[in-house]
Amino acid sequence: MNSCRRVTRTGDWSPGVKTLLTRFRTRTSCRQDPSSLSRGQATAAEEKPRLTAADLARKVQQERRTPPQAAEAPVSAQQKRVEELKRFSLQLQNVHPNVLAKHLHRSVLYRDKDVVVISKPHGVPFRDDSRVTSISSVLPVLSKMMDGMKVKSDSQLLPCLGLEKEMTGVILLARNEEAVEHILSLHRNNQLKRKYWVITVGVPVPSEGLIDIPIIERGVTGPRPHYKMALSPLFKMNDAGDGLTKVRAHRQAHPAVTKYRVLDSSSGCSLVELQPFTGVKHQMRVHMALAMACPIIGDHKYSHLDKLAPQKLPERVLGKLGLEQSKIRHLPLHLHARQLTLPQVSQADIDVSCPLPKYFTQTLKRLHLSLPDKKDDE
């Protein structure tokens, strides 16, 4: 009986049995204790959290809202050209001054010892602008390029008659102070002739005439308060509606006179030649949009009287241009300084014509508008 007695106290065991029992308990505890997992296993478990039902629902909704690439609407060639023009204009505004100067050097239309005529690209400001590269800021570099990059060169180019940032066409630079004074004197006396081509929405009636309505700057209230130029007419309809009554001129209004001539019309649009006799800010844009009710294509500022918004074009015009109304905000202003005539005392007058930009000619083709003959263009 004593040989079969069960041993319950470890103190009765021999030293060898105690050692084996200790090893067995250590191994068993390592297998059962979760804290004994390796660090790599614990980290892997933490890096892969389980996806909750809310997370899964949000993921499904996001996939539904994101359209597949194959479902995107095709972009027309004209829309691609508008996007390319926007990118090109932004690039010219932000490039190194030497790059813009090289581009202008290739765009020289006329030069002599007193003046230089250059074709201005779209979207580049003429006067100094701290935010972007302007034409005036690169004139020292352009002057050296025109003088053969000589180290010791005293040549200079001075800004004279420029254009608005959104416009294209001829700009006039002077090579000395005397030329600047001469050009400004001609400009004040209306002896310097400049003609502009515009594409308008609508057909001016009559087809040729003179717009003589003063212009004034006024504030526009609303969600986006701003200032814009407006008409300040000297006459209004009388109460009977059968005649005109002269009104008192506003002190802050500026006299503004623009001669216009319709060169061609089709598809509800027109190619119009403008010749301003005064130099009021935004004069041609205001006269066409507000006086003739024929806004210039791409004129997003004066297509609406009381708000700032992209120009709204008729469906037929949008179809001809191959554009969508939602993408119309990038459509450039179709206002081009076509011709410059500078009278000279001892020699023949300087008469320079500037080629139309590519986007302008493409719009003419899409609207089936024809260019006038050279004889009619003079």
C-alpha cells in the first residue's frame, strides 16, 4: 500500500524530478500566456485594424460618387484650345523674365531708331505687376537682346502705349525720352490712329456709326461688391416717349467716343472694327456691351450689369463654338489691336498690322465670319 501512495508535496520528490517539473511548467505557461507573443506579431495585429460597418459604408458611397474614367464626356478641340491658352498665359506670367523677353523678341513687328512695335500675347500685363511677370519689367532684357546682347550698351525701351491684360495686338515702345513725348502728344491730339477688331454676340444696328456716350466708374453692391465702368448719357427719353431731353452731365463722367463698323456677321455674331477717339478705361467694352447691346465674346466683366459672373452665351453660339456653358469662364476676350498708324513729319507714316491670335481665327471659322479684303481693311 505504501508503494502505491500518491505524492502530493514537492518536498518529498527527488532533485531530478523537481528539475523536470520546473521545465514543464515554464513551457506550458509560455504557450498559454497571450503576453508572451513576440513583438512582431503584436505590431502586425495593431497595423491591421478591423474595418467597421461605418467605414465600409463610407467607402462604398465614395466609390459611387466618383465616376469612372471611361464615363467622362469628350472634350471638343475648341475647349482644348481654350485650356491650352489659359495654361500658356499663366506660364508667360510666371516664367523667368528672360523667357518672356525672348518671346517678345520673336514678336517684334517693326523697329527703327525711335520706336518699336510688338505683338502682345494674351493674359500678360503691360504695366508692372508685383504678382506676375509683366512686359514693362522685361524691357531692359529685351532692349539688350535687340542690341545684340552687347555688354556695354546704352540702349533702352520705354513703355508708351500698351493694352489691357486680356487684350492682344500691337503695343508701342519708345527708344528714348524724346520719342515718348512725341508719341504722347500725337495721342492727346488724336493724330495717332489705332483700330481694333472684336467678335461680338449680336449684330450692331446700324452697321456703321459713332458712339458718343460719356462713361463713369460706379460701385456695384451685392454678394461680391466691386467697381466697373458704366454709361453716363447726356440725353434721356422724355415723358411722352417721343423725343429726347438733355440731362446735366455728371462731374465724374469722362467723354468717350468710339467709331464702329461691322465687317461681317453670321450665326448671330459679328466681326466689328472699332476706332476709339478717346482713351477711357474699358471704353470699347462698355460701348459695345451697354450702348449697342452687343457684348464682346469673352468679356465676363461687362456681360452682366449688376454681378460678376462668366458670360452667358446663347445655345446656338455655344454649339457653333463647341463649348459648354459650365466651362465658358476660360474663354478669352476677343478684343485685338489690329492696326497702328503713327504719322511722321519727314518720312512716310508708320503703318503696322498685327496678325490675329490663333484662338481668334478659330472662333471666326467656327462662326463662319469672313475676314475683309485688304482694301476694305485700310
